[in-house]
Amino acid sequence: MLRIARVDDVLDVHETVAAARTFARVAREDDPCLVDLQAKLATRPVIAQALGMLVERYRLADTDVAHAVLRTASQKSNVRMADLARALLDLPRPGTARPWLTGTLRPGQPPVVFPLRHQGLPAPRRVLDDALLASILVAEADAGAAQTLLRTRLRLVAHHGLPQEFLTHLSHGDGPETTCASAARQLHRVVVPDVGDSPALNHTPTQEALLASGIHAVQSTPVRAPEDGRCLAVLSTHHHFSGHTPTAQETAALDRVADDTARWLEWRERDALLGAAERVLRAGLRAPRPARPGGLSGGDPVGCGGRCPGRSAHAVPVAERSSPVVALRDVHHLTTTSRHSAKNRRFDPVLHGAAAA
């Protein structure tokens, strides 16, 4: 069942279809409200399909229970619900092994060429901070900034050596003329050897902010996902003197840092989704199920392998009840049980005494 959301200040009412089409043509494609609405409409069928799968797999009462399970796992794992829904649809069906996702399905943390200052599993922003420090060292730069790409906008997550005025500009004024935005859009490195004499920056707020901060040369390297090539983040380095262009050795080192960072970020993104899928599995097994006639609980959830709470040790999944092997096993179990029961009755002292009397 699709849930219909009412989005304030986004849906407009027009007198005619022609007026609505005119409004759609003149609306800006990069409007955050429209982009958000389009993303929600595109993900609704995926979420609805995942909800139906959860109801069938875990014998849940309805899609409301499935939606609560999916939403809770999404929030606790800090992943988008639509991404979690896609992962659940793509992952293999849970088996009897616990945990569910191990080995090749959930590989370990990949190595990186630069040192990580935090032990264990660091947050993505900390890894980007370490990658930025490595980029500044490789390029022999004076300052730098790391930004992540969220849909169509860059968000500042780490910086070193930059004044507060320029940080404010990066946080609120990342226009299309900035080197970081150009690198994210064009998916290749952007180098500006002289900020004061750059055709792309002339007479722009970015040029004024860079020169006011004492920055005269800058380069921005996109961090691209190895699988699909999309931009995950941007690493930028800044110099206080003009005329600096990365050498071939510096370029190769910057690319290695960006590649390892992209590989780690993509792994962390998938690992978070797999962790959320494990949460869905545990929550689905614990979720209440509709009552059957006679006051019994609903059917056993598929994939629990006979180890669900409250399930008999000899219960057989519905999908296995027609199996000849299972039938023979059940016949052997019933025959053995009957034999032991007869033996117990034959040598029961109470019954034996009563018969003798």
C-alpha cells in the first residue's frame, strides 16, 4: 500500500492543466523542494515493495507494522529508508545461520594509503579529515577543506587552515563557480593556479572570498565511487601563493588518496545498510503477528530456521512439510516416540502394580 504524503509549500493548485504545465516548465530544476519531492515520489514504489516483502517474510500483521520495523532500523543505523528498502530487495533471503550477513556478503574494513588517527570503526567525517590532512601534505598546501555531496549540494565536514569568513562562504555559498562544485559536477580535478586571474572565478563572490582569505591557488579533487563513478565527496587544497599547479607525482598521490577514500566511504555506506538489514531481521522475528483461530499466534516467520521464540523444537517450516526427507524424519520421530511410550507403559511400576492387583 502506498502512503500519500502531504508536503506543505511544495504542492500547488492550478486552475487548468496548461497552467500547471507552464509552472513545471519554468520551475528551477535545482530547487531543493522540487528535488526532494521528486526523490520521495521515485522511492515510494521501492518502499511499498519492501513493506510487502516484510509482511510476507515475517508474517507481520500489516504494512503498518512493517513500516515501523523499517523506519526504526533506518533511524538507528542512520541510513535512508529508501536505500534500506532497496538493499532488502537485493539481498538473498535469510537462512538459518546467525548472523545473517557474513563473509563475502559483509567484508571487513578496506585498507587506506593514509594513516587513520582513530581506532576501531571511525565515522566517515573522521576518515575524510584524515584524507584531507594527507592531501594537504602531498600537495604541500597551506590549507584545505573536505566536503561531502548530499544529493545536489556540498556540505563542509572538515577543514584546516581556513579563516572563518571563507568557511561561512563554503557553508552557505557553494555556487556553481566554486572549484569544489565544478569538480563534483564535472567528475574530474579542477585546478586554478591563479585565483586573481581565473576566467571561471572573475567577478564572483568565490573569488572575493578566496582573495580576502589570502588564498591565490586552489585545486579540488572529486572522490568518486569505484562501482558507479558517482561523486561522494571533494578534497580541496589551498595555497597562499599563485602559480601552483600539482606535479605529476603530486597528482598521482592525490588520486591514490581520493581512490582509497572513495573505496572506504562506499564500503562504510554498504556496511551501514547491511547492519540495518540485520536490525530488520531481528525486529521482524520479534514483531507481533496476527492471531489465528483458536487463540494461537500467527504463522512462523520464514527463514528463522526453527529457532524462533515460542516455536516447538520439532516444528517444520511450511515450505518443508511436503519434503519426502522431512516426512521420513517425522515418521521416524513418531515411531520412536511411540516405542518409548509403550516401553514406559510396559515397565511403569504403578500400572504394573494395578494390573497385578
